[in-house]
Amino acid sequence: MIGLQKSGEKLVIENFGFKPCPSKTTLQSYITIADPKQLVLSDLPFKAGQRVEVIVLTDDNQRVTLAEELKKLFKEIQAIHADNPLDDQEIVAEIEAYRRGK
């Protein structure tokens, strides 16, 4: 287990299913942070005392968040019209009104 010390807080590194990257000696893994005060990795394929560089990147994927919100909105809209579904004529009338800017 590797421990990093910074500002009195310990960063412990433990295994999370690393996959080797094709270039150089690089490992890549995706994890979800359970405790924002520590990141734990173990069973790393490095020798004791070997110097490694640790880079932590966040995956702030706004597209995923927006897609989830859009799916939620679609479900809400479908629930609204479940009791009173629109017929084809009403749908055509709404599309035409939208195209006219009304």
C-alpha cells in the first residue's frame, strides 16, 4: 500500500481494477469517490521504493448529466399525458402552431 502525506492528511492508494494503458508504463482506472478525503489504491504492479507520478482527473461529463435530466423530463411529460393522450390530429395541430410561432 502506498501512502502520500499532504497538509497533515494521508492519501492511501489501494486497488480498483487497473487496466494497463498501451503507451509507456501507465495504468488507467475509473472509480467513484466514496470519501472525498481519501483515494485508496492497492496491489499496484510497481516495486517498493519505485518513484511513480500520480495524476487524478475528474470526469465532469456534463453530457451524461444533461442526458439523464432529459430522460427524466421525458418520463414526466409521458406521465402527464398518460391519462389524457393526444390523438394524431392534436399532435399535427400543435406542430403547425409551433411552426407558426404560436
